[in-house]
Amino acid sequence: MSGGEVSPKPGTDFIRQIVAEDTESGRYGGRVVTRFPPEPNGYMHIGHAKSVCLNFGVAREFGGVCHLRYDDTNPEGESEAFVLGFQEDIRWLGFDWGDHLYFASDYFERMYDCAVILIEKGLAYVDSESEQQIREGRGTVTEAGTPGRYRERSVDENVDLFRRMRDGEFEGGAHVLRAKIDLESSNMLMRDPVLYRIRHASHYRHGDDWCIYPMYDYAHCLEDAFEDVTHSICTLEFENNRELYDWVLENVGFEEPRSHQYEFARLDLQHAVLSKRKIIPLVEAGIVTGWDDPRLSTVRGIRRRGVPPEALRLFCEMIGVAKAHSVVDIGKLEYAIREVLNQSAPRVMAVLDPIRIVLTDYPDGETEEFDAPYFPHDVPREGTRPVPFSNELFIECADFSENPPSGFRRLVPGGEVRLRYAYVIRCEKVVRDEAGRLVELHCTHDSDSRGGKTVDGRRVKGTIQWVSADHALTAEIRLYDHLFGEVPENDAPENQEIVARVNPNSLVVLVGAKVEPSIRADSPDTRYQFERTGYFWRDPVDGLGDKLVFNRIVSLKDTWRSSKTKSDPDLRRGKAGSENVGNNAIKVEKPAVSESRDAARAAAPELAARFERYSSDLGLTLEQADLLTASLEVSDFFEKALAVHDHPAEVASWLTTDLRGLLGARRLGDLPFEGEDLGHLVALVAADRLSRRAGKDVLARMAREGGNPEQLVVEMGLEKVADVTVLEGVIEEALNAWPEKVAEYQAGKTGLIGMFVGEVMKMTKGAADPKKVRKLLVQRLNG
RNA sequence: UGGCCCGUGGUCUAAUGGCAGGACACCGGUCUUUGGAACCGGCGGUGGUGGUUCGAAUCCACCCGGGCCAACCA
């Protein structure tokens, strides 16, 4: 694929699109500042790695910087060791924060000052209710909260109390500082969120300097603002927090262009646990050897396993960045690892589960050497090593079979197989002990096949790896498998269970493996491919001394074995027959009116009356009448438009479909134009002054910056082009630009008509009459 | 249940009103001294129903499904 250098496409995910737009529009004067903000209370895992690749990647691509900032606002569980851990892991992954290393706890003084600003503005107060009372006062998702008895304390009292909280006058829990926002907000986070709590705990970095600590929602946005972060990228579960993020920044006094938060879907991986909440019990129960256990999806675990950082980066690019929750197939990670290692790992021979071969026709005590290349023909890298050969060898037990399945092409009694880079051998005799256990195989070799080629040209299909018994090194080999069979991240909440659910075969240790002697001379961090087996490297903790211990990084793809299992009908059936019909099973005739709008009408007789009038007198559909009487605001807007252009169906369609789509979070009242303007626009379209398509462009412009439709049509050059000769000219031009598409169309791919219409529309900036264009196009292409 | 967010082949992800594309997986083939790699080919998708439009994965409505929010965690 991408030989050696792993450099996939640049990436055009929605985050990068936003950053690109902001860069082009000069919103931040071209600056791009992102940040990776871990809390130092655990080690980095592969989910963090995705975020690191995103944040540092975006900064790198747009010529910006990415800050490493520790979000150490809660003294419990945070420590220097974790701080160092993140730095180690980020560097290993290949990213660099330069001088931009920050700690949220270093901002405590400034944050305190900001809180005083809020208090003085009457936007924050000290609440002395108990935790329980505060919780109750917040209400539920369906019931509004109720103000507590301290909500209306005076500014002076709040300032004084807050200072005394800081000075340590109170016990933990005695008071908190709360924002005064809206106890009835539909967003629970806006119901007077706690900003500061008292914690008489030692901070790993600031000791006992502070006994009040800021909460995430208050602290994080300030940290971003202090550092002039432009794009604060976090995961989806913080979507609801964005409103509070904006509130704090605006009310403390940060003005545009200020920091803004964007959310993406975090990584979820099949067969893996990614949260520290779930890793900790595994570590504590001794199921894994520590945070760096090679079966864990921590970056330390992945690193110890032997995965190169390039592979992790490639993986992160492969999975992309989006807003839809997803669970990534672990096979993708494995692919990325193989992709990188195939290009870089030298091949050597090892036998994991050995069986002895005695060459009866090879002189006892004699040794010869084969010069074996480190890389296969299709990997453009040089190098060979000598591999000793003698009359006693080991081969993989699985490479011999007395009852071979069809298609088996390794060693069988009486059959031949090639020993890689050495000789073709034939199995003459199977030796067993009294108990019937396999002891060794007696074989003969074809002395003319030195190097592996037969002189008579006979085909020997199988080639297997081997090591000379006398020269072999004995090694321990650790084979890793998924820690979990299913997807624990999704179900089973209890910690107890997670320990019980681990795959008992997630680690298999082989102590008698045999490896060719050449590896003794290699650097201990060499990643090898053990031919036909997988990628391995020496365990950096247990396997670096005289003792050889290898970790399997990932196995080789095995199409033989998978093609075997596929013929098994039980393993084959993908998903069961009964497909869920889900949504379309039973369909009730839907009432085209919504409950909330129904309620609005019930509360306002005027609206109810208009609803009746719209649907009967004006002849609108129920759906349109419903939408137009959601509120007086909408209805009035509609009637103003009607006053200008009295065609209810046309106006309703523009208002309920096109304009609604442009509104976004805004309401009609926020628009820089009035109902009359919409009426004018619709009238222009009705009068054939511009195409409906062009009308939408005008409407979009109006929604952005207001303006008179008549003027805009002229200004934007959208006066309808319906003149046949003009259109034919443009059509000719379009067809000439796409000769191969024309051929495809005429060959039967008539769906391309849309593309041609689109091209013509583009060339006329939307001014052409699409109906005419289509008609002319069909005539022209068919005739 | 109120609010917010999200539904594109088995999986991940593009298409920003105009040809539904890529990757992984899977299946077949070529080649091969790794049952690896590479190469060639194939299977397979817009949750549903209406609406707007010359044209809808994309805009509108309703429905279905999933996620997040009621810590003095982040």
C-alpha cells in the first residue's frame, strides 16, 4: 500500500471543516489553537489517542499549536505519576506540545477572580443547603427546579462568604458557589450549576494552598479562554455542557472571537475496555499485571505489546471523526498494525510448539548455513542473516498431520514439504512412545534441493519454517487474545461482573518455543515477523535479559484457517433469518399535527381559530396549518406574507419547508427581514422572474443579512434565464465538458440527467429555468 | 417521561440539493520458497412514511431506533 511511510489522505471530517472555515474567514486572525486536556487520574488509553491525534493533528495541519493542559481541578486521585504518564504516552505517539504545557490548577487565582466578577454581577451565589437539598431543588428532567432559601443573598454577603470559603473557615460541604441562571431550564446543567465546592484535600501540585476547587463546567471554558484556545474539541457527552460553557465565558466577559466547543464521537472498540472505571478493577483483582498489561487498550499496554506508534496513528486516521456513536471493529486496529509491520519487521524463523525432526540421511554432527533474507521479495529492504542447519530440527507441530484435511499442504507421512531456504524433506516414519504419543519424525532430505528448489522441477506446495535443534534458542512466548468475548463497554455495569467476564484464554504462555540464533545479536526492541506465525517482539519488562520472552503483537492473517471455518455451517451463518422489521411493521395513520403545537392552540383560541381557517378556507394541508399555527409569531409572519402575495399554498410551502430549514436555532423574530419580504420573494418566483431554485439562494441570503428580494435578484444576477437559445448554448458547453458522461448516459445511465441539469444550473449560478433545461437536455441527448 | 444529539452495505466513514464513493471485513481469482504481502474481480447501503423540488442521503413534518443530561466527577 503506502510503502513504509504511512500517510493516508489529509482528512476532511466536520471538525477540520469548521477549522478550515474559521481559518479562511479570518475569524481568529488565522490562529488555530487546540488542546488536549486530560485529568491526571489514570493512564492514557486508545480513546485518548484518538483525541490526541485529532487535536495535535488539526493544529499541525493548520499551522497552529496544540496545548497539553492537565485538567487537575479535583485533588482526589490526581498525581504526578499520571502527569508523567500522559507526557510519555503522547511523545511516544509522536506528538509534541512544545512550550505549551499547562495546568488548570495554575489558574486557580484567576478563576477565583472570575467567580467574584460573576458574584458582583449578581450571577452567582453561595448556597448553604446540603448536597441532598440542592439535588432535590434542581427538579427532574420533567419538573422544574425550585429556588432554595439562599438564592437571593446579597452580593456583599456572597462576596464575603465566598472569601471565607477560600480562607478555610468552613467544613467541606458547608457551602458551594452556584451560578444563578435558570432553575426551570430544560437543560439540567443550567439549573444553577455548582461552580465551586469546598474540599479540604491536598492537591498533588499545590498542596494545601486551596480548599475550594472549581467544577469542570466552570473551569474548563476559562482554561480555554485563558489560553486563547480557538477550537475546544471534546466528546459527545459534553454536548449539553456547551450551553453552560458559553454562558460562563460570556458572563465573565470574554468577547468574540473567543473559544468555542465542538463535540465528536469518542472511540469505542469491540472486545476492549476503555474507561478507567473499568480498568481499575481488573488491575486491582490481578487479572491483568498492571496498567501496562499488553491485553489492555491503554497506550502503555499497547506499547508494551509491541504495537508501533505509526500503527496507532494510522488506525486513528482510518476510523475518522464524526458525530455518530460507533463501535469500531478490532480488526481495523489489527489491520493497521500488520500494515505497518509488514513493511518494517525483519522475518526470522521460530517454532512455537515444536516437534523434533531427525534427518536420517544427513550426517550426524555436521552443520551448514543458509543465508536467509530478512525481507520477502515485495518489501524493498535489504539484509540477510545466516541460519544454521543440522540433522536434528524442530518444526511446528501443527505443520504435520497424519490425517490431513483436504487441501492441507504441509508435512504428511510419506509426503514432502519444503523447509524454508533449506531442503525439501520427506516424512518416512512417525515415531511414538509406548503410550502412543508423538515423539519425533524421521525424514530424509533431497540433497539436490539446497536452497529449496527441486532440480527435476517437481512442485512442492508447502513451505514451513524450522530451526536447528542444537542451535535453537529457547524462548517463552506470550500469545494474547481479546480480553473480552463480547462488548463489555455496552452492557453489564457492575465492576464485579467485569472481572468475571474476562476471557480465560486472553493470555497463553508457551515456554518451550524455539527461535533461530540470529536474533541474539539484534537490538532488543526489534519487532520481528516470525515467519508464517505473526509479529513479535521481546517483552520490555520481563524479556530483556538473558531470558527470552516474546510478546505476540498480532498474528498473521490466516486465510487457510478462516476458509476452513467458513465451510462449517454453524460458524458460517451470519445473522439469523428473522430480520427485525422494526419500524414499518405496524403503521398507524398519523395525525399530521404535533402534540406540543396542539397544546399551544388549546391555550390560545386565536391560534385555534386560525388553524381552522387555514385548513378549510385557505385549503392548506393539515400539516401546513399545524406548523403555521404553532405560535402567533409564526402565524403573523405568514399573514404578513399573504398580505403581499395572496397565494396561501405557495407561501405556506416556502415558510414551512424552505425557511424553516434556514432557521436553525433561531426564531422567525430573530430574522433580519419580515413576513412581507417573504411575500415579495414568493411573488417574484410566481411571476417567473426567477427560478424557485434561485429563490432559495435569495432567501438564504436574506436570512443571513436581510435585504430586499427585488434588489437581491438583480444584485446576485439571478434574473431567470428561460431563453431557449441561451440555454442551448450553456447546455452545449456542459455536454462538451463531460464527453464520457454523455457516452455513459447514452449507454443507458439515464440517472446522469440530474448531474447535467446540475452542471447547467451551476454554470448559470442557479438562474436557469431547471424545467426547461431538463427538457432541452433530454431532447438533445436522445435526439 | 422534558431537552439536546445521532441514524449511509456486516463495521467505520465520504458525498454540504445534482453520478451514493472509499476503507476494513467477507467471497472468488492471479501470483508466490510465508496458506503473509501484492494484484484483479465480486457481494452488499441512505431506519420508515408523507411533503417540498426539475432533482432529496441531504430541506420540512411525523413515526421508529440509539445516545447524553437530574455528581459538591471530568
